[in-house]
Amino acid sequence: MMKVIVILFLTLISQGCYSDSLEFGTNTFLASVTDAEIKSLSETLYKLDSNRATASELVIEPQTLISSSATGSGNDLSSRPLFKQVSSTLLSKPTYTALLNLLDNYKRMTGEVEDVPSQEVQEQDTFLQQTMNTDLGRELYNFLYSKGAYSSQSEFIQDLKMMWFGLYSRSDGKLDSSGFEHIFVGEIKSGKVSGFHNWLQFYQSEKQGLLNYYSHSFDGPWTTYPDVLGMQFNWNGYYKEVGSAFIGCSPEFDLAIYSLCYITRPGKKCYVSLGGQSLGIQTYTWDKTSYGNGKKYIGSAYPATP
């Protein structure tokens, strides 16, 4: 019975029947957030990422660097996995555990309806509570609160739940996708990997023998974590030409930086500053369905690499 109720609730969401007063997409709100404020806040979030990996906790081997013009070749040019060592202590931190618990909840093929039993709903709630109750998460909320986007933290977290986990259809009108699944987990659509912009999902898939790392076409200027890579890989039989992701950041940083850019610059390239280095974050809105008063689900978000 609970499963039926949850599915019905998510169906109503996809049809825009969920009511909420917040409309962060209004011109008034967006105009009140300057590019300089986004860069300043992103620097603060970067500095507050106390759960990021250290050099001793995470060791990677990027190996072969290819040109952006060669990413379509699909050649395996790296003999070893990307991830050489990941500390179990790092993975046992609460926000990491909360994210890892979510990664096996999805059917990666578009066109297959996503079932959301009550346990998975609880895992979503735990992830949002754990990540947004960090100093980093509170900093993001305080900024958006100061701009009048939200009136309480509970309203903020509920809206994150809708924009990230609300179901919509990428194929055949079936509720088969969400922003979280697309960005953090990855999907298969039209015979190719779609989305897949999270390093922990990459590590888990590689560890399970489901992912073969081929090469990278971009390596950011950062000498500590988080870094950014643009990667080529095969995910259990399907190729990803360029999958860009932060490497070594905490789950709360991933969620916060993408949410900041999506809320303040929906469907556009948002420029952040991390350790004094500029980076574009590309976001896309899902325009076919909505929730609340015409609010859009996240279609995609990722570091924009050349």
C-alpha cells in the first residue's frame, strides 16, 4: 500500500499537481543574485568542504590524456583503473554513506519505470538532511534565505527533494528519470551513457567491474581535491564520450554547487570560483513537466569542460 501511495504522489508531482509557493525562477529573484555573489559564495563553499578527500585518502591514476577532438574514438588507452586507492574511513563518513545508499536504487535504462518504495524515500530524506546540515549546506541555505528564496530550512530541503528526486519521463511517457539519477547515477539512452557526473558512482562501478576507464580529455588546474576531470569510459557495454565530474569532493559539495547554479542560473552556464580558479557549471532544466507553481526539475548539471 505504501509503495502505491508513493508512486501516486510522485505521479502527481510529475503532472505539476504539487503545490508550493516558492518561485525561485522569477526574474526578480534571479536579478537579485549577481555573478560576483555566486563566485564569492562558491569560494566559501569550496573552503567549507571539510569532508573532501585528502591526498592520502584518495589516489587516482588519470593516465592517458587525449584531445577533445578524439573523444569519439572509443579507444581504451589506459591499462589501469582510474581509482587506485580510496580510504574506507572517507567512505564511512555520514554524507558519503548516505549517498552510497542511494546509488543502487535506480534502473539505468530509460523507458523503465522507477519504483520508489518507502525505504528509498527515507534514503533520499537522510541524504538531504545529512548533506544540508553540514556547515557547507547551511551556508548555501543562509545565502538563499537572505535573498528571500526560502523562508525556512525545511522549505529549502523539501524543494531540493522535489527538484532532485521528483520523477519525470525521458522515454515513452514513463516515470523513468530524475535529476539525481541522471547526474549522480547515470542512465542509458539511445545506446549511450547519459549523465553520470559523480566520482563516487564512478569509483563504485569501477570497483564492481562494471566500468572500464579509457582516458581523459580534461584535467583541471587544481592540485588538491576537489579536481575536475573530463573522462571517457565504458559503463557495462555503453560508451560515454565525455563524462565530466568533480573528483574528491564531498557529496554535500556536489549537491550544493549544482543546486546553487541551478537555482540562481537555471538552464545556463554558471561561473563559480574554486580556490581562485574559475569554472563553468552547465545546468539544464527539464521543461516537459513541472512541480509546484511551474517550477522545473533539474535536467542535468555538470562541470563544463573544453
